[in-house]
Amino acid sequence: MNFKMNNLIFEDGRLTEESILLLSNNSDMIECKCPEKLLKILTSIREFKNYTENCIQLYPDDKKTHEWLTTSANNLDRLLSSTLLQLARLEGFIDEDNNIKKRPE
């Protein structure tokens, strides 16, 4: 059974929560822990982005700084999302159409 990922990337290039879960559930298809570690970093970036968005409301005097931090976190999210997809392709657990390949039996 292949898992379709074509619709699991937001228009801005970030991975959806569903695609993160699918990648996480299949990251053990390779021996090293690189995908798992990158997914943890991505989760931390998203948590930080949510935190900075709250700061915009809590600290209106620092609104510009927190908007900049939110934008920076989104940029990191897109870069890391792209990196994760490319790594999954290079390691052979998703194909060029973004389908997670069936596990070898």
C-alpha cells in the first residue's frame, strides 16, 4: 500500500501535519536517525512560531520584532520541509510523485 503525499504540502511549501505523521511513521525505513531528528527540529520550529504569534498579542510594543521572528520561523519551516522531502526521496522511501513506497517484505 502506497501513501499519497501529493496533497500533503501546503501551497507555501510547508509539510502538513498529516505528511509529518506519515514521514515520522516511515522514517525507520532507513537505519540512521536523520529523518527523525529533522522532524523533531521541524516540530520545535512550529512551536516557536506559535509562541512568537502569541507574543505579538501579549507584547504590542515588540510587534515588529515578533512578526519578523514569525516570518523567519515560516522560512525555516519551508526550508526544512523541502529538506525532509528531498531526504526521503534520496533514501528511497518516497518516489518522485511524493508517494511513500511500500515497505519491503
